[in-house]
Amino acid sequence: MKLKLMTIILAGLVSQSVMASTVVERKAMREAEAKIVEAAEQTKATCGNAELAVSVNWDEYRSMISANEKVLQDNRYQGQWVLSHTADRNTSVFEALSNICNDDEDYKEVIAELSAVVITPKPAFTDSDSSFKLDGTTLVIESGHRMNRSASDFVRPIKQLF
């Protein structure tokens, strides 16, 4: 009887910690998304985009975190940090776009044609470089991890797209 009771209590504790982790991750995603959308709105206003829809592929982020669980543990890094740093890195991308639009009318003209931005994670947590490609009028960002980036880090690779 005691063993059965201990098993039930242990199962309850495990499920509560999983739920708590999910809540922490959801909060991190919501906060990151709010920051990214705010930065995109600023870019839209600066560059003159008619629309600039933003989507972050959170399912791919969760899969990347799961696939890199050991690396994250070895680096004493938590999954929710990966999610929240998504905002830091990608708001810098939007800041770079705005800076380019402020500095150069020719680039502003082509950046204004962007209608969407899709953000996905690099598969390896150890890959700190972000990469960019155009798919029609959609800017696809494959976001790196771990290291913070500033807008100046992204100006050259973004300009190379055009």
C-alpha cells in the first residue's frame, strides 16, 4: 500500500513539474513574440511595408530544444532561455532592417516589398550564426542561438539578399 501511494505521489509531482515547465515556456514564447511583433511594427513604419506578417515556428524551437537537451544541460542552459533569446536576436534583425531603410532609399524600396517574416531555429544549439533567405516577398530567418547579436551584425547579410 505504501509503495502504491508513493508511486501515485511521485507521478503527481512529475506531472506538475512538466506542467510548470510548459507554463514557463509558454510565457517565454508569449513575451518573445510580443517583442518581435513590436520590432516588426517599427520596421513596417520605418520601411513603409504595406503589411509585414511575422510568424515564429515555436514547434521547431521545441523540437530543437528536445534534440539538443544534452548540449543544453552541458552548457547549463535552459529551454525557456532559448525561447526568450529568440526575441533578443530577432528584434536585432528588425532593427537592422529599419537602419538599412533609414540609411539607403534603394534598399528601403526593396525592403518595403517584404510582406512576411518567418523565424525558425538553427537545428544545432551550438550554431550561433543566423542565416537569411528570400522566398518571394517573405524573409526567412534561420535564427542562431546562445550569443546575443546587435543590429550591426545583420546589416551586411541582409543587404546581400537584395
